[in-house]
Amino acid sequence: MSVIGEQIKKYRIQKNYTQEKLGNLIGVTTQAVSKWERGGTPDAEILPKLADALGVSIDALFGREEQDVQLLLTKKLSTMPCEEAFRQAFNYCWSFIPGLTGDESFSESFYDAFTGHPGQQSDQSPDFIAKLLRDDGLTTARMSNDFRYFFLMTRPHDDGISAYFESEEAIRQVFALFADKKILKTLYYLYTVSDIPVTSQLISQGTGLEPDDVERCMKALCDKKIVHPMRIASVDGEINSYIIRFEANVLPLLCYADEIAKGCQYPFFGMGDRKKPIF
């Protein structure tokens, strides 16, 4: 069997089409479809109709779909202005969620409903949450007017993800760190000047915290390597300053904490058919 014959048969079966139905869709006989699947090659002018009927690209008929899609996305994003590329990348990520349901008809209706999302039309648009939890992994995304994020995790092939985590006590200490309102207030301030070293005095002025409180907060954040200490020379001698550079591992935590704080209990789309444990 030729590669194209294998691909036609694979995608035909995925669509639950008989050879007769596929032939009717593209205007050929059942015998023609059978011949292709046994090693024959469709005429070039048939290929676009065949690809459309099977819901795939012409490249996919030649077994090149996965490679081409990945390469195409990489090239497309790399040639876009940065802001546009990030927005387009989120749109791709958003489409992963219905795609991972394994239901092609649902994926198509989801795509049609949320392409050109109404969240782009109003500053008061509500949050839309999508969550998918399956045995092989989970994914979640949030979309509002101009605030979007996406998370996807594939489940390890062992008993769960707990083996990859630090101890429960270490995790508790992280949550305790952010439960300290003075530390959280300091973090919020540092995010407003994230690319510039900031002195303790300026942090105290910007947050309204006492100098001793600032020093305590900065020590705790430096211990977790969220903030990095720096020494700056001045006419008055060396002074302590701090810079927050690796905030990317904190921002997702704050985003999901915000979801919980707002009580986002009703995502517009949610599917959970997980039977295996995550931990």
C-alpha cells in the first residue's frame, strides 16, 4: 500500500466513512477509493476535494501533516511582530482544548463559536474559562478582553506527579510566603519596576511599609530566589538594591490564585473524565 493509500484509509476510518460515502462526497466510484487504498494514486485534480472531504491538508495525505504543522507554526510566529505573535500563539493554545477532547464535531463547533471572541469587543467582557482533565493530562485557559493565559500538562506514565514535587512542607512554605500580606504587597510593587534595581528606601516609599518590614520581606523573597540582591555604588557608599527577574514562575501562581479568589466555578466549557489519579 502506498503512503497516500494508507493516509486515505486512516482518515476515512477516523471520519467513520465507508468507501462508498467518501466516493460520493468527491464524485468518484467506490472502486476508485478502494483502488487508492490498495496502492493507487488519485489524480492531482482530485486531491483538494479529497483533502476537504477528509478534513485534512493535502500534505497530510502524503504523511507530512505533523511535521508541516509544527514547522508552519514556528515559522509563522517567528515572522510576526512580538505582540501579534503572542496573541496568535494564545489562539493556537485555545484551540488545543477542544481538540484534546477527541471529538472532531465538537472541536469544529467550539472553533466556530470562539473565533473572533466577543471578549475583544468590550472592556467589560467577562472571563471565559475552559478546563479539560483527562487521564493523559490536563489543560486550562482563561480569556477575557485583553488578559489571557494557558496551561497544559501531560501526565507522567508513572503513578502521578507527586514524585516530581518537593515535600508537602516545602510547598506549604511557598503558600505561606504569599499569604503574608506585606510580602504580597512588596511583590505587587516590584512588578511595577521589574526591570530596574530598586533600593529598600524606594520600596518602603512605594509600599508604605516600614524599613524593617521591607528588609524582612526582601530577605524572604531572596531566600526563594524570586528577588535578587544587588549592591550599587553611590556618593554615600554602597547601598542595597533588589531586582525581580524570574517572575515568570510567580505570575502563573498569582493568576490561578485570582481564579480561586473570584470563585470561578462556572467555566463556559469543562470536561473531566479522568479516572487515573493525578498525584
